[in-house]
Amino acid sequence: MKALDQFNEQTLSEENAKKYLNEREFIDYLSIPAEDRRSQMLALLEKPIANFTVINELFFRSKWAELIHKLYGENPITLLEVASGDADMIPQAMACSNPGSVYIAANMNKLLNESLLSKTKDLDLKVILVDDDAINIKKHVGGKAADIIAFQHGVNDVVQAILCDQVGVDTIYSDWMETLPKMIEIMQNEVRQETLEQNVKPIFLGLIGYLLETLKEDGIIAINHYMFQLDLDWGYPAELFENFMPVVRKWLAELNLCKEIFIDHFDEQWWIFLKKNI
Ligand SMILES: C[S@@+](CC[C@H](N)C(=O)[O-])C[C@H]1O[C@@H](n2cnc3c(N)ncnc32)[C@H](O)[C@@H]1O
């Protein structure tokens, strides 16, 4: 697979770890021999993610902070994350790099929402949880509210939720991991029958259109993706999983409300950035 990013010694440094990890995580980091930190980082960059270590957290928090700094320096910002689940890389990064910011999550799954609130409760951020479909976001936070709208490994989940909805599989009250085998079966069928585009694209582009209304004029939609080994082991169609960004990029090209921009050091295989057409 194409590497997620170039290996960067600075990301792994003690100074960076101190900045982006909490006290307990930093102790954990220090307990990993330097050589193992390096091999864990290389595995993360070069293979589907199979292990969940503090090095993963360090990499993703640093990468999101790098993006926010490139765009807004250290100023407080408002960021809306769509389909966050209980993944907290972005709010953790923001609390370290842009304290005092506003973090909004639009997320539908009840159990993951509880977990996200618990993980973010002590951060130096204003956290707003919108327990609703992101398509309704404007009703909750208004227009032109966000500097960044982020999908942190969230596009595949949005696509899966759209398809589940079409066949009556609950993704709101269920345990996401228990539902995952069924979702994977649905994705396999979509690929086999070549129906993914017709079943998902109009709804997905509709969602992006609504989200653009909540984006500030000079804001950006930032989408990233990577692969989990577990999903592949459970039969997730590998070519689609690896190429989610190229597939979605083709759909997005049809939307005349926004245009794609490219940012140095953020690989096109794994990242998409959109600016509003104004
Ligand atoms: C597995 S979770 C976490 C995904 C996370 N971004 C990650 O790092 O993998 C997927 C979440 O996406 C949410 N989701 C999917 N489509 C959504 C939508 N249209 N609006 C809000 N949340 C959505 C689900 O409710 C669920 O909580």
C-alpha cells in the first residue's frame, strides 16, 4: 500500500510526545524502547493499522495539528467533526495546539457519543456534541459556523450508515462493532453488484452540499482515510477500502459547490481537501 505519510523523526521525538500526549500516555511512550517506537511508527505508516498504541495517537494528533497550524496558526478555531464515533484524535490535537477552540461533533451512534463525551470532558476546549445526522447540522449550529469540517476516517462510516439505512440495519442504537460484520457484507454486495455509486453518491453529495452551508467562506473540508487490518480480515473489499479517497474524489468532482485543493505533505491517496466555491 502507499504510505500514509513520510517517516518524520520529529513526530516521534520526546518533545513532540510531551506536547501531544497526556501524562499517562507520556509514561507509556517513555516505556517503549526507541527502536520499537520507530518500528511501530513505520508499521502504522506502511501497513493497514493492526495495533492501537500510543504511537498511533501521537502520529494522528500531530498530523491534525500540523494541518490546523498550516491553515490557522495557533488561533482558536471552530472545527466540526462528522462521524467522529468516539475517536478523539482531533479534539486532543486541538486542545494542545489551539486551546480555547470550539470542537463540535456530529455523530449519531448513542454508545459512541457517551464514550466521546467522557474522553473529551477535561480538554481545554468547548465541546458541543450534536447527537443527530450531520445532514441536520445547520439546524443545530447555524450557517457559516465552522473553520474546518473534518471527516477523520469518517467517510467510509458515513457510506456504511447510508447503506445500512437503506436495508433497515440500525446504526444509531446498536453497538457499531457488533454491526460491522453485517456492514462488511453489505459493502461486499455493493462491490459485487457495482451499485455503490448509484446507491450512495447522491446522498453523500447531498450531505456535503449541506455541510458546505455550515462552513465559513474561507473554511475547508478536510477528509482523511486509512485502513484497519481487522476490517480487511473480516472481508472488507480491499480495493475499495484502500481507494476510498480516489473513489469519493471522483464523486466530489461532480459537485459544483466546491473545489479540491492540495496541501503539501498530505498525500492524495489518504486526504481530500475542499474549498467552497464563492
Ligand atoms: C466507527 S464510528 C467512528 C469513526 C471514526 N471517525 C474513526 O476514526 O474511525 C462511525 C460513526 O459514524 C457515525 N455516522 C455515520 N454517518 C453519520 C452521519 N451522517 N451523521 C452523523 N454521524 C454519522 C455513526 O453514528 C458512528 O458513530
